[in-house]
Amino acid sequence: MMANGYALTFGIEEQSFFRERAKTIPIDWLQLRSGLVILDVGCGTGDLTARIARHVDGGKVYGIDSSPEFIAVAQQLATSSHLNLKFILADAHALPFESHSFDLVYTHTVLMHLSAPEKALQEMVRVTRIGGLIVALGEGNWETVRCEPACEALNLVVKALLSNIQRQGGDPFLGKRLASLFQQVGLGDIEVRESPSSYIMGHDLLQSGYLNLAKPILEKAAAEGFVYLGQMEELLRKIRAWCSMPGSTLHWPKSISVRGCRLLSSP
Ligand SMILES: C[S@@+](CC[C@H](N)C(=O)[O-])C[C@H]1O[C@@H](n2cnc3c(N)ncnc32)[C@H](O)[C@@H]1O
């Protein structure tokens, strides 16, 4: 399981995408305060982890990820930011920490990429102290994604992404069963939060980092014989043309977040 199931080829596009996205992720649900000891599971390049660390003076924030490339970037960030941060290469399914080590364990858009999300959640529970919080942020139900007007090229990118996640053992529709997973692992005070429906206008898609991700997704799909490499430039050209159409809109899946509390009775 240590092999990183994450779909994308790591590149500068993803790095800047994660950096920008980390600034806007809602963190009010994490009940951050001074002194907390926190774990970010699947921390990627560590941008969200660093943002969290700024809210916990005197505490400590750990991030783990199974991608050596992401952890290397995160470790540079830890050194340059002088925050109380530590990044470790590890698998979410087997966390390298003692039981009851953390006040808060959270994850953002990771569980859908894992082959055994219930096992990862059990691990998150194990390393949380009794009364501590476990939070899964930003999972989705990707069956709801669609573009208006229809854009076959963009549909293909989404299809390539989803089938890639599935081929790696992940579940892009995990959001639907996330609350039930929290119940299965014995958490209490479970709350679910769904973002309102959201969409991105084509011209904003062109400006944002999202479109930069289309190329590595297609390259990965081409490497696995899902699309022809020769098609790629043409597909990207069609997507850009669609983005420039007045009114073109990508309807994004709702983001689903769940939090729960480790009880004395939690296994
Ligand atoms: C969509 S990214 C999210 C990164 C980060 N949480 C963020 O919001 O920017 C998914 C992350 O999960 C990591 N990942 C995938 N499988 C993993 C595993 N088995 N154990 C730990 N991390 C894993 C990937 O390397 C990647 O960094």
C-alpha cells in the first residue's frame, strides 16, 4: 500500500495549484487554538499544513504523505517558514505514531485516493487522543460533475481523472459514504457539511490553476493507453476554445466534509 496511488505526475503546475488552493480551504471546523498537536494525513506539498501551523502557537503540526516528491517540497517549506512543522514520508494506512498522540487529525481530499479508506480512518482514530477531533475535508461525489454547454474534450479529462483514481484503487464517489465510514469506525458527535453547488466559468478556468492540471492528467492517461498522446494538443486546444465561449461553465461536485470525536468507546 505504500506505493503512492495519487494520480498525477508531479510537476510545477500541481505545485502552484496546491499552493493557491491551500489559501481558500475552509478551516473553521478544525477548532484551532494554541498548543494543539495536529496531524495532516496526505499533506501533499504542505501548504495547508503550514497555514494550520500559523494558528497553533506553541503547538506542533505534523504532515505525512506517501509521495517522496511532495514530502521533499514540504520539508523545504518547513525549513524556510520557521513554523513548528514536521513532515514525514509515510502511508496513511499505517501511521508511524503511537496511539493517542494527537489532539486533532485531519485530511483534505485524500481518502478518495486510497485503496482502503476505512483502514486509514481507523489509523486516524487510533492516533487521536480520547476526546480529540478527526476531520475529513473536501471529499467529493464526482458523478455530479458536468459542463455547460457539453464539451467532449473536458469530459474526457474528467473521465481520465476518475478512471485513473479507480485504477489505483481509489473511489471518486467516496463523499457519498463518508459519514457512514465515520460511524463504522466508532466516532461520536458526527457532523456532515456539504458545500453549496459550485461552478467555474470557462474564462475563470483558463485563469485558474485547474486547467494546468489537464495536461498531466492526459499525459498519465496516454501513458496507460487511455488516450493517444497525439490527441493531446488537440484536446487541450478544444478545452481552451470551450473556456473562451461566453457562458461556458463547469459544474463542480459539491465538497463533502465530515468530522467526529474519538470516544472512550472508539476502538
Ligand atoms: C489531492 S492530494 C491532496 C494534498 C493535500 N491534502 C492538499 O489538500 O493539498 C492527495 C494526496 O494524498 C497523498 N496520498 C495518496 N495516497 C496516499 C497514502 N497511501 N498515504 C499517504 N498519502 C497518500 C498524495 O500523495 C497526495 O499528496
